Amino acid sequence: MTAAAFDPVAFLDDAVRIPSHEDVTEMRTFLVETLAAHGVDPLVDDAGNTLATKGSGSPHVVLNTHIDTVSPHVPYDREDGVIHGRGACDAKGPLAAILAAFFAADPAAAGRLSLAVTPDEEVYSTGAAALDLTALPGVDDDADYYVVGEPTGLDVCTAAKGRFEGTVLLSGRNAHAAEPETGVNAVAAAEGALAAIRTFDAARDPHPTLGPATLTPTVIEGGAATNQVPADCAITVDRRSVPPETADGFAAELERVVDDATPDAVGVAFAPTERPTPFLEAFATAAEEPVVRQLAAAAERVTDGSAGVVRPFTAATEASYFAPAPTVVFGPGVLADDDGPVAHADREYVRTAEVERAAAALTDALGALR
């Protein structure tokens, strides 16, 4: 079998039938076997990333997506040019298009093209966090451009908000509720803390592409007895960040603002949620970058102008791990349509024609870049 014989829709037909919400082993084996069948010698690293490379020199372009899906598995179905099932658009459809472009690339052309398929994007991104391209033969530095496969409707997404999470911890002193003045009420202090959370971004300008950051309190807990002044209160918050904010900078600023808004007797600390990998931070790539211009033009050509819009992506992705190198998010399928959620929903689907157009656009754009 040769690279020209690869059919992205046939690959997707098989891939969607393989459950990968609890264990990606079977799906990774299928991917490795597909690469080998098309003359590519893949490497699976210690983090479970499937890696491959071809060509040499500059520019070095990396095609990335993931093989894990969210629970539960949604059974495969196909009708009228639409494939239904878990992973159809997030992200086995983008993977099929990426493979088609990777196989089609001329290894004799100038530049290097690498593939990096990760195993754990939907939870902790352990694969992307540990990704080391120098494990590939002949690769001794980072890439010039990254294309991350996600469902964008064949638009070219150049930015995304980050996501941080943590808990504001308020500490006071227990006392009998009959004499509340003898204690320090941590639950009462939540009033000032919530006000500070609500106004946290009031003086900040929105990002020119992504708009304003958001800070949302999602869980509040405090108190142990109905007749006792509570000594502790915890407020969990969800942060959707925009550049140039970092996780560390956000944590320090939120702790300071809440401390200023609560009584001096109340202790304030912010504890980021523990996780084995860094949070997915915001990223933004300039629209003038060649990877943006070439991919947008190619997507516009293959869709007769109905796609190829340069815009932000609305979900956090592993693209944040690859910035500040110029990075775009691109692929067939959508996160949601007029009828509601698609990705991560029980009606997940992708149109086969869109998978084929995504493959064609990626192939054209990579040829122009290389």
C-alpha cells in the first residue's frame, strides 16, 4: 500500500468504532499500524505519544491532535455522508485529515514535517506536556509551526482562552453562634470575596481577538454546624484567561484582591487545583504568520469561500503548550451547531466531505509552506 492509497474517510470509519474514552491502547495500535502500512516508521514515546517525521531542514511543521475521547463511548453510525459516533469530530476526523496530509507530503521537498499524536488531551494532557520532538531521528530543535487538529468547521483558529482552576480559602475562628463577635466568620467574609471575584476584571481591557477574560465562582463550601461561627470557607473558581496572563500571575493577583476585600482578621489564600501537568494557558498567533495565511487561503479555496475564516477557538486546547511558536487550530467538524452541542455530546458527528476538504486544505497549505 502506498501513501496515495490512503483514504481518510475509510480510516475514520474504522477509528470511530474503536473506543478510546477509557484506554487508548487499541486506537494507538490502529494508528501505528496505519502509519506502518503507508511506509512510515512511527515512534511511541514513554508518555504514549505517537511520533513520526519526514523530510529535513526548515521550516519544520508539526501536525498534532489527540486519540482519546470523552466518556461514554457513542456507537458508530453512518448515513447520507455523515459519520456519527464518539470521536467523529473530536478528534478522529481531524486526525484522518492530518494523516492524509502527512502521507501526501513529498519527503524530497524542502522542510521537515512531523506528526505528534497525543493520548490524554481530554484530561491532563500528559502526552503534550511531555512531548520532546528531539526524540525523532534528525530533529534537534523545536518546530517553526504547529497545526493542531480540532473541530473548527475548516476555519483557522489563531487564539484560544486558557483555563485555570483553584480555590479561594478563607480562614477565621470558630465560636458559639450565640456570641458571634467572639469568633471570625469565614462564611460571612465570602460576601466580600465574591464581590472581589465579580469585579476582578472590571478595569482590564478585553483582548483584541479573544475578548474579555472570565472568572466564575462554581462551588462554595463552609461551616460545620448550624449553631457555630464557621472558621473556614472555600470558593472554587473557573478562570478563562487571555494573553498575557499566566497561571502564576493570576493566582497571586486573585489572592491579593480577595485579601483586600475581606476583613483583616480573615486569612486568605488561593490554592490552584492540583494536577500533574501545567494548566492550558491562553495563546494567540498573529494573523500575518505564513501558517495562518496559507491555511486560510487553502481552506477558502477548497470550500468555495464558505470556510477559512481566521478566528479564535472557543475551547482550551493543547495548542497552548506549543506557543509562542506560531500555532493554529484547524479541522473538520464543529463543537456545536444550530441544534446544540456536537463535540462531547451524544449526537457527535462529522461530514465526510468536510474531512476530505480538510485533508485537501492541509495538503495544499503544507506544500505552500514547504
